[in-house]
Amino acid sequence: MSAEYVSVQPPVALRGRVLRLLGYREHASAPRRRRQPAAGGVALILGLHPLTLSGPALGTATADAFVGAPSDTWVLTEFTGPQAGVQVDLTPAAAFTVLGGRALPGGAVPRLEELHDPTLAALPARLAAEPTWAGRFALVNALLAERLLDPRARVVAPEVCWAWDRLLATDGRVGVAELAAGTGWSTRHLQSRFRDQVGLTPGTARRVLRFGRAAGLVGRGREPLAGIAVACGYADQAHLTREFRALAGLPPAAFRAEVFASVQDLPPGPGQDRAS
């Protein structure tokens, strides 16, 4: 497979809300499949070519430009031939504002044209007409800044932001009752507002973020799985394995092997370019 990846930091004013912008151009002569396990962030995919998505929550669908909501399940993507576009990684709070004051249901993967947002839906075509990565990133950043820096924009409640930040900082290892106490809300009110503005309940977000830490440890090294289970707060290795089957679609050993097999295909970090 031939590929070019360009990853950049967002403008200073957008950092903390926009996590990364990744430009990509690939060509696969044979079907290329990637696994997207459960995750708490939001991926805005401004793609220029269709790919196939499949998973337990959505069945099978075809899309080029879409949004991946926070999810407690996994998705497979597959394509043959060309693939190009820009991926924007957003916090749930930033996605809420970019999408006009709404959170997508957990696990949703709507195509941009399904969001009834003509400006956003038209962005991939504008990217296709722009010849340089710098120009494409400028178009994306302009739209993000227009929405995220607008003082009139709808934003996530401060209490929900605080609860999300606590979950993120602890990799999900804080109870919902403790979160509610920290916000001054009842547990029921926090659960309702959090779900409405993030797309997941606080309990599901806890599960997903804890899994995210475990998936990072499993995928990056050779630490024994039993040790990872303990470090991430699982009861034992069997509990870890059950979570991987549910949230990634395969057991941790197979997940690790899949990550190692595809390591050369991973995009670079911010500020790095790579062509192969």
C-alpha cells in the first residue's frame, strides 16, 4: 500500500478542543481493513472516497465523509483503491459545539449529508479542489474557528465538562456518585445531562476510557496481560478479555498481534510527515 500522512497541531486558540488534524492519501491494491475499537473521542472524517464500515451497532454501510461519535463498540473500515481526506479528532464538548449544539448518540456514525448541515457537508468537496495540505488545513481550521470561537455558540454545561475531564484524568476510575457530588447535581441529573451532551452516560464513558488505557498498554508493548488488567482496575485477566471482546471485537492477545502487524501503517504524530 502506498500512503502519505501529514499530521499537524491545531491553531493555539483551538487546542484542547481540537486534538489533531491528520491529512491522508492512500492507495491499496488489495482490500485494506482497519479496526476502530470503542473510544471516547469524536472523529470527523472529511473523506473524498467511499469506504465500507461494519460493526455490531451499524451493520454494514458505505460512506466517504462522516462523524464517528463516542462509542462503546467497535467498527471495521475497509477500502480498495484510493482513499484521501482530512481527519479531525475532537473532544465531545468541541463536537457538541461544531455540530450546532447537539451530541450524537453513542456509537452513531452518520454521513455528513445526514446531519442537515450544508456548510459542513460541502467541506469535503472544497478540500478536493484545494491542491495543498496547507490550504486544506486552512479550510478546516477556518470552519472550526468560526464555530468554536463564536461567543453565541451552544456549549456543553461546565458541570458536564468537569465530569468528563475527571473521567479522562483518571482513565475512568472515578465513580458516578463521586462525579455527581463534584458537580453539585444529583446522580440522575448528571446522567441525563451528560448523555444529552456527550452521547454516552457517565457509566459508559467510565468503561470506555478505562478500556482506552488498557488498549493503549496492550497495543504498545509486551507487558503481561494479567499485569495490565490489575493496572487498569479490572478484576482479573478474564475480565480484561471480556471487555476486549465487547469493545474491540477480539481478545487482547489478538488485538496486540493486529496492532503489531499494522504498526508500519499507523499515521505519524503531530508535526510529522510521512510518505511510503
